[in-house]
Amino acid sequence: MYEIQKGIELPDLGGKPRMYPFEKMEVLDSFFVPLDGHKCDTLPKLLMSMRGCIRSAREGKRYPEGWKFALRTDKENNGVRCWRVK
């Protein structure tokens, strides 16, 4: 028979750190992701990757329902900028 114990804290799994700070953003905050040094090799691929990360964060409920984000490529600076718009 196993003894039932109460009040034992569940240890943190220590998962990998978040790549993008969606849950910390306020309306009109933004961040820039340069293509250089990123796993994606083109701006369209980087844009699609970031869209997928936003979708995963939404499905994982890492930010409240109703928050909206906008992404724009920045060809001049060779990267993608993300804004929280709502």
C-alpha cells in the first residue's frame, strides 16, 4: 500500500525558455527579430515561423483571450517586427 502525502510541492520541469515575449507585452509594445542568426533563411520563412509561434502561444493559453498581434517584415533591417495591437 502506498502512503498518501499532502503538501508536497510539484517541482518545476525547467522547460526551455520562451523564444518570444508575447505574454509580457502591453498594447503597442513591439520587438524585432533579425533574420541573421535565426534558424530561418528567408524573411517569408521567418514571418511564417513567428505566426506559428503566436498561434502556439494562443493555443497554449500563454496570453489572455482577445489579445492580437501584428507582424511586418522590415526589409531595410532584414528582419520581422511584432506588435501587440489589442
